[in-house]
Amino acid sequence: MRLGLALGYWGRGPNPGHLDLAREAERLGYASVWTAEAWGSDVFTPLTWIAAHTSRIELGTAIAQMAARSPTTTAMHALTLDHLSGGRMTLGLGLSGPQVVEGWYGRPFPKSPLTATREYVDVIRQTLRREGPVSLEGRFHSHPYQGEDGTGLGKPLKSITHPLRAELPVLLGAEGPRNIAQTLEIADGWLPLYWSPTRPDVYALPDRLPPGFRVAPLVRAQVCDDVAAGLLPVKAMLGFYIGGMGHATRNFHADLMARMGYEPEARRIQDLFAEGRRDEAVLAVPDAFADDISLVGPRERIAERLELWRKGPVTDLLVTAPDPATLRVLADLCR
């Protein structure tokens, strides 16, 4: 099980400690570092900055939102950074949800998310393999464009730039069983948002995964004496994603929490958040749920719980850690 550092996205501004954390992770032997985006900072620019200040560590997006860019634009970002970094780029993609896609990107959320994702990945694969001009008669991502508002003058094109790696890894963030099943078919790996090592049945993974397939969950880790205090940031994240990242009737994060056995609690968090009672929504997140998907507590406790993660299908543990000391402890425990 390889270790990765997940830096997430910016809040009010750039985190001055992120570059130092990335360089420390590389020094400690972490295999990868990952950035993210929501509706503020983008995912590729910070990763490029990190690439310029590191030499070995793999560079990943967890995740790049599909609605933010056309698939050829995303492929251009990936192949450019792959060249500049000497072949260190891994492309993690996610569809996001209707609230973000329509509210921030001003685009319709696809009525068939599975089809939209499959077409998006298809176009990226064609672009990177460069076996011919990109061509797809798709429902969402036709190349050339076939919409009634087009000119009809578009023609299939092939990337001017030769990608450094035609098979640059593509991982998908997916939460529903059907999305996960498709991910196993069309991607090189899966980026679970919440992974419970005690409840692998929730994700309906097959006993045998495709050869080389990566399972890379994000996990909050913190070495601390007070477990309850250490879980508060996890609960804050869960409260925001479950209560605020989606509509009351369509929230993939809340649905996943419900499938993991916490449906009444998930709906309660949504109600509190909708009423503007955000602090109460955070406190309504069960400690047991927050603890199950994180690695928090004294070193000995983390070491014991880490064994649960090792026994499952996880290939890459993408750690969100607030301090270098935690990174060092995990590096030591995973040697």
C-alpha cells in the first residue's frame, strides 16, 4: 500500500504550507501528491507549481471536475504537465453534482452521468493515444460538434503535441454502485471519497480487480492524544459535503453515508445545514462514522487501525494530514 499526500483545494487563498508538505512527503518516500478543485482554485496550477519544486513524486488530480473543461482541454492539461514533469502526471476525474455543475459552471448536469463519463474518458484516451483524429458520435461529447447551433464546419483533429505517455493513468471518483462498476471497465483506478475498511461490501467491488487497477481513497490522518478533538475536522468536512454539497433530493455524498448505515443521521445533517445550523450539522456527524473513514489518535492507535486498511484492496492511501509529524509517523508505519 503506497502513501500519497492529498492537499485538497484552497480556502480563502493559497495555503502557505502546502509546498513544504509536498516536499517533505517526497523526502519521506511518499509515492504521490494530489490537488483538488471545487469552486475557487483550480486543480492544475497548484500541481504545476509543486511539479516545479519536486523531482520524483507522482502528481495527481483528486479530482479535476469534468464540467470545468471539455475532455480535450483536460487532456491538453494532462499531457502538458506530464511532459513538464518528466512523466509524473496521473489524471483523476470526477463528475461532481448538479449543484456545482449547474450553479458554478453554468452547464446542465447530464441526464445520463454514466454515458457522459464514458464519453469524456473516451475522448481523453483518443487524445493521448494519438492514433488518429479525435472522433466520437456521442450524446454529450461529440467530436466534431454536431449540435444544431453549430456551423457544421468542424473537422476531426489530432493533437499537435505528441503525448509523453499514451497510456497516462486515468482514475475516476465514483460513489454509486453503477458508477463504480463502470470505473472498473474504463479507468485505471478508483478514487473513493469515503472508504471504510470495515464495510467493503458497501462499494460492491468484485473479489478480483483488473490487473494493475488502483484503489486510492482519501483519508484524514492526524497523530494526536485526543481522538474526539482529532475527529472534529473530519466531522466538519462530512458536515459540509453531506449537508452543503448537493440538493436535499440529490446529494451523492448523503446517499453514500446512508448506504453505509447512517441514513437517519445523513438526513438530519442535511436538514440542519439547510436551516443554516451548520455548527449543529457538524456535531450531528456520528463519531463512529468519522472514525471509520479516518486515521486519528495516538501513534499506537493509528498503527492498529492501519492494519485494517492494509487487508483490503487499497493500493494507494491518499492522506490529508495537517502537519509534517503525522506524515512522518505514517511513513514510518508503512515501511
